[in-house]
Amino acid sequence: MKGTAVLLAAGVAAYWWWRYRGPGRSSSIPGRGGRITGAGASADAHARELRTPLVRLATAAGIPTRAEARAKRFKIGAVGERYVAKLLEPLIREGWVFFADCALPRSKANVDILAISPRGLVLVVDPKKWGRSRLTVRNKRLMHGRKDVSGRLGGLDYEARTVSSLLRVPVVPVAAMVGPMIPGTILRFRGIRLVPADDVPELLRALDRKHQPTVPAAQLVDAARRLLPPKTGRKTVR
């Protein structure tokens, strides 16, 4: 009997290690801290692809190229993604689970950060680093200073709808704005919340408190792990 009990205990321990710490898994044990790794991976990869030897040679010679300009934008985006991921890491101790850089089926698009709360709330968080001009919504248009940027959130809308279809639950899209918003403000545009990046953790907590659970969080985490694999490398929360 003693030997059976030991084997049973070992089996339970092995299951929990696999469930929460197994290779390539992106989850966290409630009450423990952790890191969100892999944020910005796809943006970094795109920048590397654009900076071919010829492009690097032109840049070194002071010759501007479209490829280098695009590479710089990708690098700026990667910095914004890592910044927002760092802001969200304290929520891991509260039982939140995050997946970074998720591939979408039959698409070149990726989800920058997928968040699943302890109550089963699902959000797609898309960090945006657009510069310092003020963001406003006027006449049903999203304006960045005097520039109409209404089309820039189409990707986020598509990502949220795709994740919602895969997980079969509503998904909240959030644009985490690094720079161009006054702290404490929230804009709503075509169902998307635009929030200053530093305010995103508290927004997630507030939305979770109002969430009415329909699907257990563990079930959603397992489904996300199966259906939304990493797009670039291995992404884990530790």
C-alpha cells in the first residue's frame, strides 16, 4: 500500500509539472510570479528579414531605403510589445495566463499578447507605439493629431474575431497605446478600447471583475495552447 501511495503521489506531481511547467507551455500557477517571454519576437524577425546585407550596406553608406524604414518601424513595435508585456507580468501572480506572439490559422497575422483571466475573460492586447500626437475620435473617425488612422486597427479587430471563433467565447480587443494618450483616459472605436499602456493592467482587472464566467479558464488555456501556437520560437510564462 505504501508503495502504491508513493507512485500515486509521484504521478500527481508529474501531472502538475506537465500542466504548468512542461516544455513549450504558456501558463502560470496562481500565486506565483513569472515572465512573459516572446513578446515582439515576430516584429524582431521581420526587421531582421528586411535588413539584408545590401540594405545594411546602403544604411552604412547613408543611403535611405524603404526596407530600412520598415525595419525601424518593426523594431519600434517590438519595443512597445515588450514594454506592455512587462507591465502585465504582475497579473500572473493573480492567476492570469498570457500567450505572446500567437500564430493565427491560415493567416500571416499574429496576436501580440493573448490574456486569459482566472474567471475566463479573454482579451487580445495589441501594443501600439504611434508617437506623441493626441488621439481622438471625431465623426466616427480615429484621429492621430490631424491624421486619420481609422484603418490602423483593422488587424486588431480581425485578430480578436479570429480568436473568438477559435475559442468560442467573446474576446475583448484592447489597443495598449505607448505614448499618445493621457493617463486615465479610454477611447472606444469600433468596439476596440484604446488605453494608455500603463493603465492596461488595471483595465484588465476591472473588466475581469465584471465578467460573467461561461467557460472555465483552464479549458480556455488548454484550447489556446492547442489552437494558437507560437509564431516565432517558444513562448512561455515562467
